[in-house]
Amino acid sequence: MHNKYSFVYILSSCKNGALYIGITNNLKRRMYEHKQQKIAGFTKKYEIHHLVYYEVFENIESAISREKQLKKWNRIWKIRLITEMNSTWKDLYYEI
């Protein structure tokens, strides 16, 4: 996964736990930062660092559009989206 791509990702504190939606151009680096709690704010405060869902985009504009769309979704839709891709809610960080 090269830096020419952009990623929209969803983190969770645990299965069906608190969710966070973000965007990055380097998913591996960004997840490392979340896991090491190098990013102050919501994810650090609530220990949200399990990568449970992500999408890959060839341009940043598409990724930004998708991130905004997902952030408007209700919680049930987000949980369904995660479960469809990752039924056990395993941490995908170790697979990227």
C-alpha cells in the first residue's frame, strides 16, 4: 500500500464499542500512531485503537467525500458496514 493511495478507516475500542472515523495517506503509519497513543484527543482518551475497517482510494478527493459520508451515518449503519467486512471485529492492523 503505497502513499499514492488514500485511506478512510474506522477504529473501535472493542466490538460494538466507541468508533472513530479518520483519513490518511499512510495507513500503517497512522495506525502505529494511534496504537502508541501519539495522537492527542478522542482516540487517546477513550483508547480507540483497533483498526476494524478501511477503504482504499486512488485520490484524496474521493477519500474525503467517503469520510464525510460515513461520519453522517447512524451508528447501526456503521456497525453493519464493519461487520460485513470484518465479522469478528479483529484488529486489521496486523494484516496491513
